[in-house]
Amino acid sequence: MSEETKQSSLTKMTPQELTQIVAGHEELFVLDVRNETEFNDWKIEGENIEVINIPYFELLDGIDPALDRIPDNKRLLVVCAKEGSSQFIGEQIAETGRENIYYLEGGMKLWSEHLEPVKVGELQSGGEIYQFVRIGKGCLSYMVLSEDEAVVIDTARMIQPYIDFAKKHNVQIKHVLDTHLHADHISGGRDLSQAAGASYWLPPKDADEVTYPYNQLVENDDLLIGNGKVKIHPIYTPGHTIGSTSFLIDDQYLLTGDILFIASIGRPDLAGKAEDWVSDLRNSLYELYGSLPEQLVVLPAHFGKVTELDEQGKVAAKLGALFSHNPGLNMADETEFRKTVTENLPPQPNAYQEIRQTNMGKINPDEEQQREMEMGPNRCAVHDK
């Protein structure tokens, strides 16, 4: 803690520390000083998180409106878009003598980018699988490790955490895969493959317009790591996109991309072809997944609410359980299904068309532009409303 921080009694909270609080279901009171539109679009959420919004400009003449609404006995986190405004308001609150006052390092921008690796489990054939939880954005990616090799699936834009994690575990990233052409976040797949000297793989039906070289993911054409012990088995499951591909790993784990989530199913409209892809989506969910063993552990590429995280902070569920509880897997009437996935859908992800163009290699926004494009929730599920 710096001397300046000691004097003001204001303490910095890192995104990793906030992740532990949210995943651990700890109590926290959040004062969000962004404008009302930004707050209503996207906020910090958690089972025991209480959050209020008072825009920064309403507090410039005094913080009494905030003090009246902040409980004395709770830890307080002040957040804004980038950090500066929350630090300013937090210092004023701390100067009133209140304790346990924090501001969020890097604001909502850094919160959106934090990746937390969580171990999913061991592989029967030798190795481990980890889920990288991007809790502020609702995105999930994966690293499968076996002996001295690894494969990364649905890489986030920020690639350094994967490089550091691989180095820490003494493995070389051999393959980098995307389950589909993403529309809600910028893929770091190409950059990671180049940085790690790995091969990059995409479903060819999603890659008609990409401007860079890639390897084609082909159904049943397995990828191997761990000296051939661990098999990454591609299963063609169109519907969210025309090329969407799932992966069966170690006959235990089913990585479903944006086709199937824990509490919902994927939306088919982000490429403008909802009506065309409804039948594909239903067939992938009800026929293809319906024919797989119920004990498979489903690992999706997104989650809609933090309540989908389990006690270990990961997002996972048995396929059989999803067929019992997931509303998207329990619509016997095809007309009802078609209506659900094409009408009254949640707002589309921020800048999704520009994100698709970026992931095709058609445009090359700089880092700050990419951060702005990714702000906000992922909204890839039909029930994310």
C-alpha cells in the first residue's frame, strides 16, 4: 500500500481480487459512477453484490447523494470506465472517515479483460484441462495440457495470460482452435499461434472471407497432443454460425462453443441468417448432442450470468442435466423453437459487425479501438435479456 493510499484510506482492488470476491460469493457494495446508459447496458454482478449507479457528474458538487445510499458496514468498491473518476470519488468518500473503500484498477475496461484460469479436471489419457474465465465479459476459453504440449480453444484477444500459463506449466502450445468465427469478441487465435509457433485452425465454412492463412477444421479429423495420447475430436454442429464446430476431448468433455450454454442456447442471427440457420441449430442441439452420452461435461464458450459459475468458479454441467433443465433443450414444438430463436432476441453485442470484420482480417483496428469494440456483455445466448 503506498503512502498516498494510506493517507486517503483508499485502496486499489485489482480485477483478479474482484474475481475472487464474485466467484467466492462474498458481499460487496458497488458504487458505479459511469453514465446511466453504460450502467444499464453492463455492470458488475454477483450473488452477493449490491450495486447502485450515481453518475460522476452528479457528484462533482458534493458526495452527499452517494453517502446517503452507502451502508457503513459494508466494503465499498467505486468503479468507472477507466479508473480516474472512481479514484476521485473514492478519495472524497474516504476523507469523510469511512473505511473499507476501494476503487477498481483500470475500471470496467480492465475488468472486461481479466482472464482467470480455473482447473476443470484431469484427463483419463493423461493431462489436464483449464477454463479461462473472462468474468467481466462472460467469455470462456480453454487450454488442454498433456505431457509437454497444449492446445488453446477460443482464445481471447489478450494472449499474454495463455503464454504465461503455458510457460508456468512447461508446455508448448501446439495448436490454437476457434470453434467458429466470433461476433462478440476479437479472437486472439491468430496472434497466439504466431507468438507460440503453433498452428491455427478454423471451420472452413466460417472462413470464406478471411484474408489470412489457416488450417481447416474437418469433422472427425482428430488433432492430437501429448505424444498422441489426447484426442481433440471435431464434431460439426452448425446453427450459431454455419461452420460452428464442437470438440469432444478425452471422451469426457464436450466443448460446445456458442451452440449450447449452461442456461440457454446460441442465437443464429449474428451473421444475418437467422431464418436459414434455425433448422441447423435445432438439429445440432436435439439430434447431434441428443445422441451423445449424458455424462459428458459441457464446457461452453460463454455464460450469461455469474450465477452459472459453480463453487470452484468454473462454468460446466453434465449434458444430461442440461437436457433436463436448459429451456433451449426443452422445446418439443418446432414452431415454438423457431419463434424463440428468431424473435424478441436480446440486443446484439456491441460492434459485432466490426468484430466479425476484424476476425476475418478485413479491418485492423488498433488496440484501443479493439478494447472499445469489445466493451459490454457478450449476448450470444437467446435468453440473455
